[in-house]
Amino acid sequence: MNPQENPDYERRLQELEAELNKDKPLPSVEMPFRQPLERYINRSQIESSRNRVLNWFNSLPKPGKVAVVAIAVIVGASLFLSLLRLVASLISLAILGVILYLVYKFFVTPPSPK
């Protein structure tokens, strides 16, 4: 190959790339986890599931409705209390960690000479 032909090819290649890229829109900077939640939710499926549950609940006799509501309240209260116990346990562990660190810092490690 002739050394003078090489720059011509390079220049022509750059022109073609610029011509191809000018028609393309700039790529989106949005991250996939930043997409709105509505994009991933199929509203028709949610509404159909909700309607099935409501139809089932409305078809129950009065004692059945009372039983379902009572069970839902018991399960909801149980979940809420479990969550509160978990938070209380985490707070207790944090306090215990701080106390153990202070005991280690002041009683176990030797004082540094100044």
C-alpha cells in the first residue's frame, strides 16, 4: 500500500462514521433502576387480581366475611409486631456493640504513651 492512501482511508472512514452518528439520537443516560415503577407494573393484571379477590370476598356469607377480616387483622398485627421486635433487636445490638467497644477501648487496650 502506498503511505499516501492510508490517510485518505482514515479520513473517509471518519466522514462515514460522522455521517452515521449524526442521524442517531444521543444515548439515554438514565439507568435501568431509575426507570419509573409504572413501566414494570402491568395495571391490568393488578386490577384483574383485585377484582377476583373482591368478587370472592363478596360471594362469602356474612360469617365468612367476618372470619376473613378477623384473620387478616390477626396476620397484619402479627407482621407488625414481628417488625417492631426486629427493630428493637437491631437497636439492642447497636447499643451492645457500643458498650462492648467502649469496654474494649478503655479497659482492654493499653493506654498509649503521650
